[in-house]
Amino acid sequence: MLPSETWRAPGVRLLVNGQAVAGVVEAEVRSNNYLAADRFSASIALGADLTASPAFWSAAQGISVDLQFSLDATAFQSVLQGLVDTVAIEPAAALVRIEGRDFTAGLIDTRTQESFSNRTSSEIATLLADRHGLVPAVTPTTTPVGRYYQDQHDRITLDQFSRATTEWDLLTYLARQEGFDVFVQGTTLYFAPAQQQSDVRILRPADCMDLRLQRSLTLARDIEVTVKSWNSRQQTAFSQTAKAARRAGQSGGQSGLSQPPQQYVLVRPNLTPDQALQLAQRKLAELTQLERVIEATMPGELSLTPRSVVTLAGTSTDFDQTYFVDVLERSINPHAGFVQRIRAKNTSPRTETTIPADTVGAVAEP
């Protein structure tokens, strides 16, 4: 069960360039599992503190922050480390409001035209982490990334849109190719296989200040994802299909009527059959996990992460099952105290299958 302290004295502490700043009025952190930067905002009372003076905020560059929350105003835990993007000074209210992102921002804001064709994904992740002063937590890989490009001539960095490609774009692309997760937490860049947390938390309606349960009937149907590709090197066209079907005994739709499966078709050039199958399975998982979504507001705590697993119990409905957290918002302010909001998603139990590849034979060279 999620912890519910009988006595709480929540607190917030903000370190700016390593120095604690007095007068933090409110703060909010939004963490996600979207391959995107976590974001924060804070309001600080302007006072005699040199760090929090208007002169500092109006001129400082490269402001780093460490935002910390506490349940007892004594033991503080870092919930985000990153950089300030915007500063707004309100002299009449004697406040400064700051917003920013975690250290993913450095990778997002850095354009690249390097192809790294002879390096592996893990070598690239380690190199980029070092460039931005991040500690690499990288699982080694063995495939040179040039093999992913094949005949597409380093498509990630050398096409006509290369000036808009960032280091983060490159890392997320490579993570998808490897079946990895990539994110920044604190000052560490993680590039490793996605891991399901073994500590599953129980969430009950009584734990929540507000609870919303949502279900997509469209995505509750059987779903088929087909990936079609033409491999110019092998001179072969083929398709791969992955399917998720409701288990026996589940409702077939309104009034029990049978409904045809939802079909999605993706066309991608120069994939191998294995790559096409992996893409179909990945897209299938992304679609089906949006079938059931729960949103809960509850007293703040510090153990959940955007990659946590929770089990909803006590609603006496089919919503009582396991969910994967993908958004976690925490806020501390004088009006509501310490509150957190979570968004979690998953599909109903299904049976997943793959259809053997439909291959058009090799085409002879003219």
C-alpha cells in the first residue's frame, strides 16, 4: 500500500549553483516516461539573500538547480537536478518565478551532424554523456550503428533535415533500435534495457484525494500492427504482423457483438525481417497500453518514479489490475500542501501472437 503518514511536515529546499536559497514559496516537478526531459517550476521570495536578489536573477547565466522535497522538513530527497530555462521577476509581488528542465536539456539543445557509423550505440551514449558532464550508466552493445542505417546513408544525421537533429534525437533513435530505455536522472545518463520494477505498489481508492478511471473501447478491440518494408540491399519486399487479441471470456463489444480488429499499417524502408517484427511488436505494445488509463491525486510521497508499477485494488471492477506509471507530478504550495498526481496505463489481459512474415521473393537485377 502507498504510505500514508499520520503526521507530516512537508518541506522544500532549492539549491542554486550549489547554494541553498531561502524563501521558496512553492515548487512543482513533472517527471515522465516519454523519452523527454522532466520539468520544474518554483516561486521564490525576493529578499536580502544575495543569491535570490533581483541583480542575480537578472544577469546570471547557466543556472543549475537541485530541487529537494521532504516529508518531515528534515530529511530532504532530490526530486530533480537541472538547468533554469526562464526567469520572471515580479517586483510588486517580491517574487521570482523560474522554470526549467533536468539535464536532458543539454542533449536536447545540442545539434549534431555526426554519424558515428563505426561506433556502437553504447559507445555513442558514453561519449555524449561525457561531453555533457553526465555519469554514463550504459549497458554495452556490439552492433556498429552504421548497420542500422544500411543503404540510407546515415539517415539520422546526414539527410536534408540534419540541422534539426539533436544529440537526444540520436540517443532515442538508438535506444529504439537496441530495445533500450534512455533517460537522465540526477547527473546520470541511463542507456540500458527497460526494466520492470519488482516492487509493485498497491493503490486503493481510499489512498486518493481524486481518482479517474478511463478506458478506450477502440483500443479494447483486437489489434493488428503490420510493418511493410522494401530492403534495397536484399531486393526483397516483406511484411511482418503482430496481433493482440482479447482473451476468451472477455466482452466482444457493445451487446456482445463481434467487432473486426483494429488494423494499423506502417511502411518503413530498408528494414530486415527481424527489425520489422520488432517494430510491429513495439508499436503494438504502445497502442494496447493506452487502453486503460488511471489518474490519481494523493498526498505526496517520495518513493514512486515515472517507471514504477502500481496495482489498483478495491474498485470491484475490471480496472483492478496492474498499471505502469508514465507521468508523475509533485507540488508543494501553501494552499494544498504536498500533493502528487500520477498517470498510469496498461491493457486488459490479452493473448499476443505474430503472423509469419509475408515475403515477396527477391527481385532480379535488371
